[in-house]
Amino acid sequence: MNTIKGFRFSTVEAAIKKAGRKDLALIFSEVPATAVAVFTTSTVKAAPVLVSQKHITSGSAQVLVVNSGNANACTGEPGMAAARETVHLVAKGLGISDTAVQVCSTGVIGVQMPMDRVRAAFPAVITGLSSGTLEDVALAIMTTDTFPKLAAKTEQVGGIRYTVAGIAKGAGMIMPNMATMLSFIITDAAVEPGFLDSSFRQAVDRSFNAITVDGDTSTNDTCLLMANGMAGNPRITGGSPEGNSFESALNDVLLSLAKQIVKDGEGATKFVEIRVSGAKNDADAKRAALAIANSSLVKTAFFGQDANWGRIFAAVGYSGAEVDQSLLSLHFDEVCMARNGICAGDDAEERGTAVLKQKEFTVTVDLGIGNSTATVYTSDLTHEYVSINADYRS
Amino acid sequence: MNTIKGFRFSTVEAAIKKAGRKDLALIFSEVPATAVAVFTTSTVKAAPVLVSQKHITSGSAQVLVVNSGNANACTGEPGMAAARETVHLVAKGLGISDTAVQVCSTGVIGVQMPMDRVRAAFPAVITGLSSGTLEDVALAIMTTDTFPKLAAKTEQVGGIRYTVAGIAKGAGMIMPNMATMLSFIITDAAVEPGFLDSSFRQAVDRSFNAITVDGDTSTNDTCLLMANGMAGNPRITGGSPEGNSFESALNDVLLSLAKQIVKDGEGATKFVEIRVSGAKNDADAKRAALAIANSSLVKTAFFGQDANWGRIFAAVGYSGAEVDQSLLSLHFDEVCMARNGICAGDDAEERGTAVLKQKEFTVTVDLGIGNSTATVYTSDLTHEYVSINADYRS
């Protein structure tokens, strides 16, 4: 991982759910950073989401505190008190104001935070800032994830190098708007706040809002971006070559993290890119792509390596997108499975099955009625998904 | 099964997909019957759906021809020709007009109908009308169903007995509006056509449109009702005690069939009734109930007998229904799991787990903000579901 100037990291074992792993972490900027965040659209929001949403309105943040093992969701007023106390412990330990703290939680829903154990983790989690790494934090926020998710990109502006780096956790409950998904992006670039906000939201739409594992949206989803300007570059603004480079780096980092989340989808054995083209408008394109990506029947067929293309047209049919079935075409990678709504030929099945035997492939549906396109990413639905989620808490 | 006057049945082995089972069937009324039907709302409709939709506009039907083993969907103009030819073979064999024939198919999508084998089944399928039963037809339309689905109810009007009987097939792709679901209801009652239509649509809404197995809607869904009047009763009209009895019998038959479909949901081990109360309006109540019923995370928790009630609130949260999380309450049967949005007590988990160990139970969520309610029925998501759908065509 590249160095990102002025950021420090810490992870400790607070034993929030069980002992034996780091589960409480900080990402700290030595100076206040320009910050933007997007949160779950669910109306059932975890306590830390409610607290962080309020703090982010300042447009600035200096530290993130995050725990795994407990989502602090559906915990009522005691949960709010726990989130606020956690914020205050961090603020006090660092000598900053409470509103400069962002707080996130992930884990089981409906169980109160064991605040005695969180309190006991102080001051160790503060003093640990001298030695931690971003990778440590990526490990500490994992729940059913099987690998830590990191991405970074380095760019230059006016001869000065800066880095955009990020981590994420995902696994289950992955669905646009958003997913049980936490993602934290940091950069040492100086970026004009309005441009930071717009480029961040656009990058989120193309990445985290374009992936789906099981169609479930969580109570805790948070994606936070902090830009502390410590690279010392001339401030990046929109509509400039430097702005374009920054946007491109941000898009790359977020898309890389989003794809890692899908690849680590609970029990997933396949990574599938779903492209819909020829839609009447953008909303229809995304609707059709998501209907395919979320169909249990389509996803089990991927797992079974069964070129059952009719299920894909069936999903397009109920998506709500405007469709003329006689104009539909379908490709698995370069293999045409269907055109004009019907089977493309006798050898399509055999050739299509060969594509599905790969670990990664692309499904392209052309609706044939317009010019709009959308791309989403999904995984297959497997025995392992059922096992993981049937036994998650045991 | 009770006798339904003037209806005859036939099933033959046409070997449409493979040999060894009856897969082509007729339901024939000796006189033209008043008929109403609802079809899939998918924009990708199977050829037989397109043909039947046209014929039903006459308000009358005399025979249904149905096959399993091939959905005749995504088959283009050759598929339309196959559906029309099948209709014509039946009409010619019975000496009636083509428009008096309803046609339905279920099975694999995207494969042309083997019309040589369908043709070869004539005249046997016509002559078979002397000996077949409604149970035979229920068996012939099964695909991944593990048992045939039948229901019947007998009522009286003016001292004359009549019967409402029905069969259905379901298993996978079960989702409102509607499901891969065929259901055929017959009655020997004489019923005023407008009242027949309105009571049928209402019964469908409370039954087939209130069940969900995997959230997938199919290309072939059809629910058909034929009333031939051969019981000889005075014609039943709406707003009368006789009308109420008829509606009640129709509701009972459809709800029984719908519940049988859920119980036979692919790989299902649990039957779960989801009740949402206290919603702002009916649409919100149904939205919240369906979000719970369709959540893969909730359904795997049912399979795992894991009283992970937070996932249910999470589903309510993203359903789109108006929610105040501090007012939510949840019961598993009579056990209160959560009230005011938080855990109801230390023993809730143990008592809730005991409920989930049953084969059937009720989940009740009260939103606490209004007076509207909705009830839907669902199953759990199991290893077996994945196996069935990964290997369906092999």
C-alpha cells in the first residue's frame, strides 16, 4: 500500500463479539479533512449511521472509529448512547471535538453494544495510532468476508504525487443503495469540496450502487471519503485535466473495491458482469440489469453452469423495463445465445456452457429499442451462501 | 374429489421433454363455460399466453389444453405457430371453434415445441376424455413440484349443490403478479359473468398474489376459471348471501392452492405466514410483507432456525414502506421478539428459536403508525433450492 500523507491507523482487540481478533479500529488524519459520505437509504438505520449523518453535515472529519462484531442497529436509545459515548471516547483521546468523529459499526443486529469492553479498549486504540496500517483496518472490519479489500491509485498534479486509497467490507446483504458494506476512502490530495462531493457521489453510483449479491440492503451501509490535502498539491477543481485525473483515480479505487466485494460475495464461485444495452433510458437499463443480477433462478443457473438463457429473458420481462421480446438479444461473453428473442442456433447451448464454466464472464442483453446502457456486477447463488446465512450467528 | 357436473378430463404421454409420464392434458366442459383468466404481468410472455389472452376476451371457454415439459416461451413466430396449431388440433377434435380453446404450457424456456410429438398425441388425448380425472391433470402439469395440488369446496344455492374445484402447479419462480404457476379452477355453478370476474380477481389477489418463493415472475403464469352452470342452480349474483357463499368458496379454494404451492416451494422446509399490521396504507403493508418474504437473508435464517430478528427489521427498512423504527414490534407466533424497535428481553431469543423450530409459524410485524394490514406466505431458502435450480435442466 502506498503512503498516504498525514493518515494514521490503529486496530485493537476489544472482544466485542468474541475474543481472538482485532475488532475496533481508527483511521485518523493529522489535520481536519474535507469529508463526504453516503449512508444506507433504509429507513431502519443503525445508531452510528444517525450520529455520523449529523456530524458529516460540517463537511469535515478528522477520525473514523469503526467496529465489527456488532451493528448497533435496532438498539434504540441505549444504542444511540453507545454510539455517542464511543465518539466521545475517541474525541477526548485525540483532543478534538465530537463532531470531527465519524462512527461505523458492522455485525449482528439487535444486540446492545458491550460498552464495558469498548471502554476498556481505551487508551490502547489511541496509542496504537503510531504503528497501525490501512491493511490492519481492512482486516478488522471483516465479518463474513474471506479476504480484506484494499485498492489504491497514485496520481500527480503540478509535479506533486498524491494517492487515493480505500478499504471495504461486504460479503452478504450486498445490494445497491447500498449494501452491508462499509467503505472508507482516504486521499492526501487537496480537493475543492464541491467537486469532491460530486465526483464521490458519481463514483459510488458506478461502483457500490452497481453491485448486488442478494438484494438485501443493510441498516449500516456507509461510504466515507476524507481528503486531508497533506500532499501539498494545488487544490484540484472540476472541469480541469487534474480534476479528470482525480475522478478517474477515485472511480478506479471504488470500482476495484466494489468488484472485490462481489468476488467475495457469500459463497460465490462466479463473478458476472451484466451489461444491458439498447434500453429506452438509463433507468430502464439499470432496472433490467438489476433484475437479472438479483434473480435467484439466474444466479443458481450460473452456479450450475447451466446455459438456461430463458431465465435471463424472464427476468428482463418482469423488470419493469420497456421490452419488445422479439428484439431481445443475449450474449455470454462473445457467444450469441439468442437473437430476435429466440435461440441463436443449435450450437449456442454447448458454446454458452463453455463460457459459464469460467470463473468470470460477461452477460450482455440488448433490448434493441434505444441507446441507453447499464453495467452491474453480481455473483452466483450457491449452497455455501445458504450455509453461511443459516448459521451466521452460531 | 367431488364431482363437478359437465367437466371431463384427459391426460396422455406425448413425451414432450422425456418419456415416462403424462404431459399433455385437457379440461373440457360439455357446454361453453363463462370464463375469466389472469396472466403473467411480464412483458416477456410465452406464446400460449398471447394466444389465450386473445381468446379469453370472448368471456367464454370450453376447453383447456395444457402441457408440461416445455414453456413455449422465447420461441418467437415458430412458438406462436405451435400454440395456434395445438389449439386447432383440440378444436377440430372436439368440433368447436378455436377461440373456445385456452392453451397453457410450463417447462423449459427457449426451446421450440416438438410439434411432431404433440400431433402424435391426437386423437388419444381427445378420446381419453371418457376416463380422466382432475387429479390426473394435476399430476400432468407438475414440473419440479413434488406433489399434485388440488382443492375443492361444495356449497348450496336454492337447494342445489355446486362445487368449486381447482388444481395448481408451482414450485419455483413463485412471486406475485404472479408466479410460474398455473392454476385452473372449475365450477358447475351458474354465476353472473361480471360478478364471476370481480370475485375471481379479488380471490387471486388474496392468494396467488400473496405468495412468494424466490421473487421471480415467470413468462407463463396463468390462472383460469371456468363456470359452466351445469349444476342447474339459479344464477348467482353479487351482493347476495349466495354471492357471499360463492366468493367464500372461491377464496378458500384459491388460498388452499396458493398455500400448497408455498409448502412445495423448491426445497422448502418451512411454511411461514408474514403479517404486517399498523401500516400507513395497504400498499405499504404489502410492500413491507413482501420485502420480508423475499429477503434471502431472512429466508436463510428461517432455514437455519436462527431467531435473527434484526434481519426482518432490516427488510422492513428497505421495503419503501413508511417506517418509524422506534415504533416497530415483532412477534414469532405469540412470542414477542422486539418492541419499540429493540429486543423484547433476554429470553426472547430462546423462546423465538423454539417457534422457528416448528414446520409452520407466523411472523407478525406491527409498524405502529396506521391501520392497514397485509398477509403473505413464504418458505425458507435452503440448500435444496440451490440444487434444484442449478440442475433443473439436466
